[in-house]
Amino acid sequence: MSKKKTKGLIRVNAERCKGCGLCIAACPKGDIRLAAETDRRGIRVARAGDGERCTACGACYVVCPDVAITVCKATAPGSPNPEG
């Protein structure tokens, strides 16, 4: 029997994110990056990848000083549910 890999998805609250990059450094799968453009505040905020590599480990959530990240686990194909 094969073990299914947990899929995850993160949501970044762009109003709270200050673009510090701590989440990028903490992500073991490299699934977070800074936006190419700046927002209205002149900040390049964090953006989630496509979720293919995300395992919902929560490392990004733990290190975010502004509580700008929500981590979701996919419980069924295409239906992530917020955790914690």
C-alpha cells in the first residue's frame, strides 16, 4: 500500500504581508516567492506557488511575524480546508 503525500496550499493576506521573505527561507519545498510587482505600498509581497510542492508543513506560518499566512491541507482533490 502506497502512502499518499499530503498536498497543501497557502494563502497570503497581502494587506498584512510586508515582504520580509522569512516564509520563503522557511519553506522546505521552495513553493513561496515574492511577487514580481510591488503593491500599492511599494512592497513585493509573498506569493504561493501552484501548491504542487506544498506539503502543508506550516513552516511559513510559524515564521511569519505578521500572521499573514494561512495553511490549508487538501482533503480531497481541489478542496483545501484551513488548518488551525
